[in-house]
Amino acid sequence: MKMKNKLILFYCVFVMLPVLVVGISLTSYYRREALSRAIDQATNNVAKIKSQMSSMLTVPTNISSLLVFDSNLSELVNTRYESPLQLTKAYHAYEVFDNYVLQYQEISNIRFFIDNPTLVDNMSIAPINDEIRSSIWYNSVLKNKGTYWLYIPDKDIYSSSSTGSINKLSLIRQVNYQEYKRTGILMIQMKPDVLARMLYQEPFETLVADQQGYIAAAKSQEQVGRTLDSLDIGVDLSNDTRKVIKTTVKGVNSYVIVDELMPLYSISKLKIISVFATEDIVRDANRVSALGLGIILGVLVVALGMVNAISFLMTKRLLRLSRQLNQVALGNFSVLSNIDGNDEIGQLSRQFNYMVGSINQLIERVVETNERNNKLELAQKEIKFKMMASQINPHFLFNALESIRMNAHIKGEKEIANTVRLLGKLMRKNLEVGRDMAPIKDEIEMVRSYLEIQKFRYEDRLAYTLNVDPDCMATLIPPLIVQPLVENSVIHGLENKEGTVQVKVCILCRDDYIDIRVSDDGAGMTEARLEEIRSVIGRPEEESKNRIGLRNVHQRLVLYYGEGSGLHIDSREGEGTTIEFSIPRVAEPIQ
């Protein structure tokens, strides 16, 4: 795959897909948490309403207990009145009901029903009629002596509304008067607005229903008086014991929170119900989730575009660098990469240019080395040819032989024999110059033989000293490097110089270099002559016909060891000449 496609695939698999999965998971989790919080809130609210109603309903319950044992009430409702005036006076004399209604704001009215035809309904005390006897709540209370909490509509009391409204949650209790052999019904009615205020601030639709299924109180007042069936809840709340029910309400997915309240001394239960639609709860969560997912998708799309753009630019630059590398592979070392930037590709471009430059430098060095090796090889062949043609200068050989002849005539054979031996040794060493490298020890032996022969020629006019560091003896150097310098000192040092000429050869070892110096105190040379020689030894052979020996030594040293190892010549007229050079120390054992 191309790098661009790899980057996009990597982004989709390891960035976009995980982010979408996490986003969807968080959205689902947020929805569940919103529903869980709503359920917890509704459950807590139902529990709070249950506690408040339990406290509220305790007051009517305690009042009913007091009224059951109220002797004045017993006398009032069981007395047979002869005239309306007597009844009216009795009603006016009994103010307990009114006092309780005024004292407790939860109570709307207190009513008492009893089978006493001499009584008249004054909205507090009333005789029992046929309609009441046929009502369900009346028959239910007669069967049990406990306390009931029921919602009683008007139609269950009277057929005519002129007698007053009864649409309230009421405490109903049987009161037995055994001495009169009568049973009365005590009814304490709750104020609807008190119950409504308790439910009004609830966030969800909340209502209170009695065991008959009537809604006695609700947040929405239009629900009061209806039955639970009117809510169209998809479950039977009278038989379902769950407190949290997931169902449908009027076809809408909803949650129903149900709790039961058993008031003090009551044998009937009240249901506290909270209803909320699932969509209402998750609407904010859905909106936030949609917004979050939209932002995430937008960011991912923008990021995808950025990845695509960056990968395009990256691959474009890499392709340019690849083409330039191909040119180098084909042998074009003049190519330069102009890819800028401070990123890794820009660094590669700069390293590419550095590499190409290094390759060019290496090629130049190889060419230079080859040229130098070729020149060295030619110089070696030249010196071999010259040494083979004439290993020793014919003039020098002639003079030496002439001196041997003269001294053989004058002196004895012993000295002549020694000189002839040294000459033969020198000639033999010259014949061995064919080796590429020779140890300093062999070079010093050749120099010593040469100086002994020359001392035989010049006698007291020549003196020499050899100061060689023993650590340098094994070091290999090109052959015929020191001897031509000594020869130069002897020949030119003794010219135009009377007296003894001292020739010194000094070879000292340092850590990494060997210093070689050949000096004499002969005739020396002028400054102009010295500058001429310095320039001559650096010229090619065809440009220089003089000082062939010095030039050959100098150029061989430069070819072998570099410019820093060439000859350094210093001379003063009448004081002598010093020639010195330094070479790297490479010691090998003598075979």
C-alpha cells in the first residue's frame, strides 16, 4: 500500500473508529444515566410525598379518635328532637367541628352521618338516606370498624348538588353507640388545594389514588376525580407490585413509579404514582449527544482532510527525494535536493546533499590517490631504471676507483681491501632497491658504507656522525631516501670549503612521527640559490633538469605521506646546509 493509504487506513481504524465507538458508548451511557437519575429523582419525590402525606393524614386520624369518644357528639346525634327549634339550639351549642376546621388548615369539613330521622342536614351532621345506604363506601365502612381513606364523589352522597360538594379525599370511620344501639359514620374531608400545593412543584406528573382507583389529588387538577383507567397505563397497578414500571402511558413509552401509603390505623391504602415519558427525560441527553456526535464527526472529518493533505505533501516530497536518489544511483553526483523544511524529510534532504558532497569528495580523493599512486609507481620505475642502468654515479665510481688505485700504490692492501668491501656492499644495496619499502636499519647501513667510502676519498676533510634512535630501526620507509641527502651534503658541502666538513645524520622517534635530519657545516648557499632549490624540487621532472636527487626524494615523500612530509631545506652561505623531514611512524619487525 502507498504511504498515503496507510496513513488514512491507520487513522480510520485506530482514531476514527475508536472515537465513534467511544462517542456512541458515552451517548448511550449518558442516556441511561439520565433515565437512572430521573427514576431516582421520581422515587425520592414519591417517598417525600409519602412522608408528607403520612404526617398530614395523622391530624385527621387523631381528630377522628377524639370525636369517637366525644360524649357531647354522642348526645347530639342520638337525641330525638321534638321540634326544629330544639334541634337548632343543639346544633348551635356544638361547635367542635367548626373549631377543628378553623384550627387545622388541612381539614376542609367534618361530617357525621347517623340513622336519626329527627336530624336535619346542616352540612356537618346529617341523617342517613337511601342513597347513602346504597353507596359502596358506606357498606364498606359498615363491614369493618377500621379507618378508611377514600375519594368520594358527589353522586355517592346525594343526587343533587344543592346539598354541597363532597369531591374530596376523606377519612371515613364507623362510630358505634352501643347504649343507643346505633352506628354512625364519621367523615373528615381534606382540603384539595393543600394536596394540590404539595404536588404542584413536582417535576413529573404525580398523583394520589385510593384503593378504588379514584384519583384524589394530582399535579394536573383536571385529573382529580378520574380513575386510573383514564390514564391508559399499560399495566394493572392494582395487581403489579413493582415500584418502578417501564410501560406505555397513552401509547408513549414511559416510566411509572408507584408507592403505597398505609395511613395510621387505616385499613385502606393510598397509591402515590409518578409518571414521566422516556422521551422527555432523554430529550436533553439526545440533544447533547447529537451535538457531541456532530462535533466529533466534524472534527474527525476535518482531521481526515488534514491527514490526507499532510500525507499528500509528505509523499510528494518523498517522491521528489526518491527521484533524486535514483539519479545518484545512475551516477549523477551533481544533483542537489532543494526540499526545505525542518521536519525529518527536510533533514533527509540536507543529509542527502551532504552525502552527495561526501561522495564527490571521496571520488576526488580516490582520483587524487590514483594519480599519486601512478606518479609514485612511475617514480619507482624511474629510479629502478636509473639504478639498473647506473646504480652509482659513474663520476663517483671513477673517482673512487682512482683513489683506490692511488692508495693501493702508496699504502698497504688492508685498507684497500676494506674500501673495496664497502664499495661492494654499497653496490649490492643499490641493486636491492627494487623493494617498495625498506627498514631504516638498511638505509643507515647504506649511508654508513657511503660515508666510509667518501671518507676514504677525502680523508681528514670529511667527518660524520650517525645518531639513530634504536626504536626507529624497524620502521619501514621508501628506499634511497636518506642516502641521496647525505650524498648532497658531501658533494656540495665540500665544494669551495677548506678544512674538515662535518656531516651529521640524526633520526629521532616521537609518539607518532619520525624526524630525520641531515646537516653539514660545509659551504652552504646563498638565499637566492636556496629559494631556487626549494622551487625546483616541487616541479615535475620535465620542468626540472637540475637537483634530480633532491626532487626525486621530495616527490616520493609527498606521494607516500602527503605534502606535510616533504623536504625542508635551510642553508646559510659559509655555515652549512640542513635538510629535514618527518614521516608517520609505522614500525614492523624486520624479516
